Amino acid sequence: MNKHNKFTAKDYLLSVQHLFAMFGATVLVPLITGLNPSLALFSAGVGTLIFHLCTKGQVPVFLGSSFAFLAALSAIIRHEGKVVIENIPLAQGGIFVAGLIYLLFALLAYLIGAKRLRRIFPAVVTGPVIIVIGINLASVAISDSINGLSLADGVNSEILMNFSIALFTLFVVIICSIFSHGFFKLVPILIGILSGYILCVIL
């Protein structure tokens, strides 16, 4: 944001990229765990509004679901791949308690200060945690990339096309992240989505 506290075109593009990235996460987590996507979207919207009120609109972001609790929620709600409805209230109770713990850590972070936290949790510590979460979601990404089609009967043309589009989109994001410069380096996801969409239109 500029010095006059007015959003620029770059701010809006960054906001749109964050919206697309977090919307996928917000919907995907409840779908995987068996929770309600509508409730997740509502909670994310309310949380985002509260965030913007607290930060006075200084950071153009959208708050979505966290993948950090994916394994724990799946272990509670799912049994042998099926959703156990009776266990959903238990998971929701855990989410509520986790939210209270988040508030406690937020207060500690505010009191300690961001600079001291970065010394305790540098990128070399937080980075591998994010990588592990991403690796655990690899099977979900592959399943979604082929549109949930079964590989039991072999690879057909539809599966091949879906997977090719997903790989193309992924490569565009990686290439933009590594080789692009300036503002384009900040919006690789948005460029990847647009490139994948254009490819789909062509096909």
C-alpha cells in the first residue's frame, strides 16, 4: 500500500491472487475431513473481516482454512475412509480449543515482538513444516488433478488431458516463482491460474 493509505492496482492483484489461493484451501480442507464447506467459508469471511478491522485494512489478505490440522481432523472424523458423523462434534470442540490457544499465542507474539519471534522460528524451522504438510497433500492434489477419476482401469485420454493441464499450471507457477522479476514474481499463482484457464479454453 502507498503512503496515502490507498490501494493501488498491484494491491488489488495481490488480493485477487490471495483470494484464489485461500479459497481453494478453505473449501478443500472441509471436503477432505468431512466438515461443512459452507461453514468454513462463512467462518473465513468473518475472520477476514475481523482481521481487517484489527489491522485497519493495512494488509490485503483473505484468511482461510489451515492445513496444519488436516491429519488430526481426518483421524477423528474419518474411519477407514468414511466420515463418522458422530465424531464431528468432537472435532469441532478440538477446533474451538485450538482457536483459544491461537489467541493465547497471538497475545504472546504481540508481547514478545515479531523480531524476536523470527529469531526463535527462522525460515529454516518453519519451512520444513510447510513442506511436510504439502507432501502429505500430494495424493489429494493428484486425485483432484485427474478430476477424481479412477486409475484402476488404466490411463485414458481424459485422465491424461486433466493431468497435463494440472502439470502445465504447476510448471507455470514454478517458472514464474524462480525466473520472473519484479511484480510478476509476486503473483505466480494468479499467472498460473490464468495460464491454465487459457489452456483449457484452447483445448
